[in-house]
Amino acid sequence: MKSVLTQKELSERWGVTVKALTDWRRQGILQPIKNLPVIRYGLEYIQEIEVTTLEKFSPLDRKRMEIEIEKLKKENERLMSIVSNVLSEASKLIPYIK
């Protein structure tokens, strides 16, 4: 039995395009086998992803959401810093308001 899958094999198995797999890989959602000169996915890893669970999200959806949450946390921190700076500067004007 084969222990690794090519991108084409995985795309056929999941009924998605190779581009979708590439996008997921670039987003960190899908992890290929490391240190190979070509992109291959471990069959055991893929089967773990495919296992039906009672969770609301599939493992791919969960990973995608975790990445999105991290992006939003960073954006929130940046915006909070901007608001803090604006409030700090605005407070300097209070003595001049009559």
C-alpha cells in the first residue's frame, strides 16, 4: 500500500483542485512531508484529517479558523495601539479647550 500521496492524487481523492491544495499549504492549513524535493502528503496524516468526528468543523476548517483568529488578534492589537495613541494625543489638547 502506498504511504504517500502526490498533490494530484490528493486533489482527486478530495475532489478539489491542485490550486486549492496549494493555497491551503501556503496558508499553513495543510502540511506536506518535510525535507522532500517534491510535495508529498503522508497517507496517515491525510487519513487523520479525513476521520469523521463529532466536532462542528473538519480539521481543515478548524486550522483555517485558527489562522484567521491569529490574524484578527494581531490586527486588533495594532488597532488598539492606534486608538491609545490618538487618545493620548487628544488628552494633551484638553487644557486648551474652553
